[in-house]
Amino acid sequence: YSAAERRLGERIREAILLRIADLIFRAWRKARAQGIGCLPEIGVAVPGRTVTGGFILDSTDYLPFLKKRDGFNFAKGLRKCLAAKGLSGCRVRLLNDGIAAGMANIYFDPSMAKRGKFAFLGPGSGLGGCVGVVKDEKK
């Protein structure tokens, strides 16, 4: 990257994180106003592979400077933005967006889990998906 590209990428990255933090903060504030308690746990579905610790390993090329190879910890950056809004101490976890969508389908349609096997494909900019087997603990 050139110096100008790096500066632009870092500004874009900051804008993305600030927008995500703003949406989380607004949802948290709205929930609290309605008497709903909130755990300090934030889950973010992102394109690409993620690793424990809050890094995005690889992703689409149109997300500049958000990856581990760029020296950036996404979860740490988001926690910093949340703390600036008054939400400190939040735990941020990242998960591949296709896997997150598949897990959400199982959560909201438990009959999928009862059948034991499932597949979810969520085409977007690439082909994300979740395929798995749910074990029956009773057997």
C-alpha cells in the first residue's frame, strides 16, 4: 500500500467501527429504556475466517485494513469504540457470517435440529454457508 492508500484505509476502517459501535449503543440504550437487561457480550458476523482473539484472517478485498495481516484486531478496535460511547467491558466475538446465519436458522427453527442434519447456504458477495450435524444428547 502507498502511504495515501494506508491513510484512506485507516479512515474507512475507523468509520466502519464507529458506525457498528453506534448501532450497538443505540440498540443497548433502547433495550435498557424498555427494561430489558443486556449482557456485555457482542457478537459480530463478518465475511471470512476468524480466530479466537478477535482477528479476521481473510475476507473480501473491499474491506481494507480490517484483517490480521494488516495488523488489526477487529474486536479490540470495536471494544475501544464502544468504550468511548460509555459501553466499557464488553466482550466482542467474531464469527463467519455464513456460519452465524446457519446457527440463527437452527435457533429460530428448532425442527431443523430435531432432524439431526442441516445445511444453510447464504449467497452474497461469495458463497457462505453452514453445514452440520446436531447430536442428540439423549441417545
